[in-house]
Amino acid sequence: MPIETDYLIIGAGVSGLAFADEMLTSSDAHITLVDKRHAPGGHWNDAYPFVRLHQPSSFYGVQSRELSDFQIDESGPNKGFMTLADGPQIVHYLHGLMRERLLASGRVRYVPLSEVTDDGAIRSLLSGERTEVDVRRKIVDASYYTNSVPQTHVRKFAVADSVDCIPPNDLPRRAVGAAHFCVLGAGKTAMDACVWLLVNGVTPDRVTWVIPRDSWLVNRASTQPGSEFFEPVFEGFVANRQAIAEADSAQDLAHRMEAANLWLRLDPEVEPAMFHAATVSETELQLLQSVGRKIRMGRVEEITAKGLRLQQGEAECPRETLYVDCTASALVRKPAIPVFAGNRITLQMLRIPLIPFSAALIAFLEAAQPDDDARKNRFTTPMQLPDTVDDFIRSTAIEYSNRLEAARDPDVRAWTNSSRLEGYARIAKQVAADNAPRQAILQRLKEATMAAASNLPRLLETLG
């Protein structure tokens, strides 16, 4: 039978769920979520078992439900910082959200193992059955930035039959008995695999790491929410804005960020070419620096019985090597398009790297004024996920514009300042008026932000 709904959401990953959650809070709309996977949570259902968030858990999930336990890790590479939710915790959180809040509301329909066809119908991936949908208001595309994950991506290199090459999902099961490991990829997944091996007793000389491009890494010490971290974090914000205000090129900006200990790099002798906002602790960085052999010869083109054929040469590896394929790219390079366009909403990132916050803000704006696309698009200029420092500068300029527009509107400003997913604005608002030292930091941050905004146009002109 045909179905009716106000909003048809394509994708039940974190973005789609964050949008649906806020619409439940801010409107009386009926929502239908359609997803190709068997359960809500998107790529988290396929994540490797030792994956954890890069940043504190309080920045992740949906607006109505806290993910963080606000505890401090007492051991391990994240010691001294707020806990990072792992994959099983996030899956449990998102499945519970669907069951206990969304479906329990009576205003949400969830259709798994299905897809939305080009003409707007729902087609079951199991039976092929087609269901017509009357969408009373809008289609919400929460799949525009669908990424690839190690478990399901298609390799772009050949592997000899005699070679053992596995996704990181299989590493805990296959690591026992392996004499040598070769981790392929330079992103956070590869870093997680290297750290996992080292903290579980594999000696650095038994690990080879193929790094096609070095990356600038965000120091996790600068991303801690909570009042107890106020001074170092907000002083870091001031240093961040000052770096942007004083930089005269992308490289200069990166080096100023590094000098302020906000950004880190693997090797002081290697200039990073990549910036994906991957976040590490300095303890994790030390573990990564200890890896016995690092190969910087471009991407892998083939794994043979003897070793690796790469873009810039060949490298031998022991015959008993277990290769760990971490080359799936979470970065989706799609053009930014208007978020609100008639009867379609396309969820995109509005602040780096706050993707769930962006989806929730889009939902709040839609619920407040569903028919005023021009007004809503003022607050929601989208950005691409950054690949380089140049991209970071472009995205930062867009973020500043979005923040300025939000600050000018009382309703949007109030929602943003109270959002748990944004985190820092709420902490700043809680600083007592008579707390002179902290108020002085906030004043310096305001002044530095204005200086950064003034220099961003000049910095953008230097980009290729």
C-alpha cells in the first residue's frame, strides 16, 4: 500500500538520525527513514572492532541524547582526557535511539534494507517490492557524503594469491601468530591499526607502515570540553585565531598551528600534504613515531609475493607479512550545493568537523521556517570535507560566515548556544560574570576571532 509522510530521509546514519531527532523535538512532523543497511547507524555497523571516536564523545550523536559519560581515561593512549566512545558503544547508542525515542514517538517509520528510487518510491533490496510514497513536505538526502569503510570498500590495487591482505575488521582475529605486519594507508584507520598493534605488545620492528601522504594532526588536548579544561582549551582557541590572523600562506598557518601545539606531525623532517582533521593525543603520536619502518613512496599499486609495488618504487616485505588494508577513504569530494532547495534538503557539513551538529541545526531551521529557503540558506553555507590545509582555510572562511549569521539571529544563536553537540559555546556561556580570569580569556578570544576574520579574505587570495 502507498504510504504518506512529511519528511522522507534517505539514510539512517548519524546525520539522518540527528536530523530526525531534532525534527521530533522542534516540530510535529511525521518522518520516514529509509536505509540500505539492516540497522540504523550507517557505517558504524561495519566498523572495525577497535575503532573509537577521534574527539570526545560529547560532540557526537544526536541533540536529545547524551553519548558521553564525562569520565576521564585513567590509562592508555588517551590518558588524562575525556573518554572516546568505541564502535560497540556507538552502535548500541544509535540502535537504542531508534527503538526508544524515534519509533516510540509514533511519528517515525523506519524502513531498513531498502532504497529510495529516482522517482521517489521505496524499493526493498530483499524482495524488490516497490512502495509508492506521498511526501507531503520534503525529501532529506542524508547520504550525500556516504563514505567508504574498510570492510566494504573495493581495493584499488592488485593482491597476489599467496598474500594475506585483510581489512582491519579481521585484525584482532588474525594478528595472533603473525610474524610481521604491514599497515597500508595514512588516515586515522591506519593510525588506529598501528596503535592497536603496539599497545597489544607487537614490537615496533615488526610493523611496516605505508604512508602515501603525511598528515597534519589535531592535538586532542585542544579539543576537550568541560569546565576543568577551560583554560588550556580556550587559550588554544585564542592561539588558533591568532595564527589565522597572522598567517600569510597555508604553510605559514600550519607552522603557526604547530608552534602553538595545536597541530602535530609524524616526522619533523617531513612537510605534511594532507589535513583531514584527524585527532590524536601526544601519546598516540609517540607510538606512531615508534613504528619501525615507514614507507613513503606513494600509494600501493600491487602486493606481490616479494612485497609492494608503489607509485614511486618497490619495497620488499617478509613473506610471512600480514597486510592490513586501511586505504578506504572516508573523504568524499563532492561539490557543496545549497542545503535547502525547494522540496529537497541535502545534509552537509556547516562546521569543521561537527557533522551531527550540522544536521541538527539544519533540522531546527527547517522546523522553524519550512518555507523560507533563502533565510535558512543564510545560516547553512555548506563546505567540503578538507583534504589539505588549503581546504581547511576555505572551510574555515565558510564556518566563520555561518557563525556570524547565527550570532545575528536571536533564535538561531540561542539554539546554538544551548546545543550539546556544539559544546564550547555552552561552556563559554556558563562562565560566571565575576570570574575575571576566564572572562579575560573570552574577551581575548573575541578580539582574536575578529582579527582572524579580517585576515581570512587575504589568506584565501594566496590559495591556488
